[in-house]
Amino acid sequence: MIANATHAPRSTRRCSDVEWKARTDLAAAYRLFDRLGMTDLIYTHMSARIPDTPDHFLINPYGLMFHEVTPDNLVKVDIDGNLVEARDGDAVNPAGFTIHSAVHRARHDAGAVIHLHTDAGMAVSAQADGLLPITQHSLRWYNRIAYHAYEGIALDLAERERLVADLGSHHSLILRNHGLLTVGRDVPEAAILMYYLEQACRQQVMALAGGRPLITPPHDVCEHTARQYEHAYPRAGVLEWDALLRWLDSTTGPTGPR
């Protein structure tokens, strides 16, 4: 299984300690979402900026499934899409580069970017009302989530401008008819935001499937709850990440939603 920075064998790539930490955290995120069943075969992607070389970021090699990603085989690219210290067979999903380079170029606070095609996330992305404020999880995003209209598979570099304009200063984006995207100061923050955004979408799909009228809390309660998430708790990932690494290091334990 994937390990944290303490247990993972050191990379055969020559890299700094901070780059190795970014590699182990990002590889752990890939294994986490594989264990949770939040994958799309070899598609979708997560990236992490390298703190001591901020114009470089790490992303999964094109063609590998999430469970195959390791700290060592993550590919390093620059902000213009050039492979850095490339090995034979290194390649990047072109759509992945379009999306991740756009965010890393525009948002210097973006230490990590996660984009997934989850079932519930894609379902909600196709619903005209978007994410509804109907559960405690969803209220984290009350008036705090962005939307980007579908333009086809993200192969056109010209889309980057519109994507980052729609994202603005938000940490989460629903790509209409497409999926979910989260931005964090580091991998743990982006990963936990993605986990709970997908949970909120799953709960919405289930609530709508019940066929009964929904209860929406009043505006002041929704806003109060969103502010509690922002100010009453440490930022996403601070409390949860070490526990998730222990879970990944274990050989037993419950699996997530499928």
C-alpha cells in the first residue's frame, strides 16, 4: 500500500525533501481515492505544486490507474507543459495539463488541484440548480462554489482563461456536465474538500431520489454554518490527513462508497 513520508522508500529521482513530501502526499491522494472508488480508469488527475520550484508541478503519468501511482512515478511538468527530468514513457493527459496548468498559473495559492469524474459529482454537475444547501456537508459551500460551463473535452488551451475566471478565488468548482474540481494550499486540503464535496453530491442525489419535498434551512442558518466551517475548525485536511495515511498503510479496514 501507499505509505506516508516516513514509510515510503526514497525516490530514485533526485529531488529535494520538500519535493519528496509533495510526491508522497500526492501519491497518497491517488491511493485514497482509489480505495474510496472515486476513479475513472486512467482518466482524471490530481496535481501538486513543488514548493521549492513553484513553476513546476507533479501530475499522474497518463495511462496509469490510481492504484498504480507512486511517489516515484509522478511526472514533473513546468507551467508551459514541458516535461522536467523526463523518463522514457513519461506522458501527461492533455486535458489534465489544460485544467491544472490553468489553475496553477493563475492561482499562486494553489498548492494542489484535484479533478475527478465521480458519479454523484457528474450527476449534480448536470442538474440546473447545482449544489443544493440541503445537508450539513453541502452548507460548507453555501454561496462559496463556482461553476464552469461545459465546452467539450478540455483539450483547448483557450479554455484556460474562462475556467480560471469562473473559479475566481473559490476553492471548489463544479464543471457543468463534467465533474468536480477542488483547490487547496496543499494536497491534504484539496483532498478533504473533494471528499466532502462528493459526499454532498451523493447525499443530494439520494435526497432527490426519495421523491419527497426537501427542507432547505433559512439563509441565516446556511450562512452561519458556512462561516463555522471557515472559522470554527482548522482548515480542511489538518485534522484528517494523518488518520487517512494510517488507513492507507493498513491492510484491512472498510472501503468507501462504490
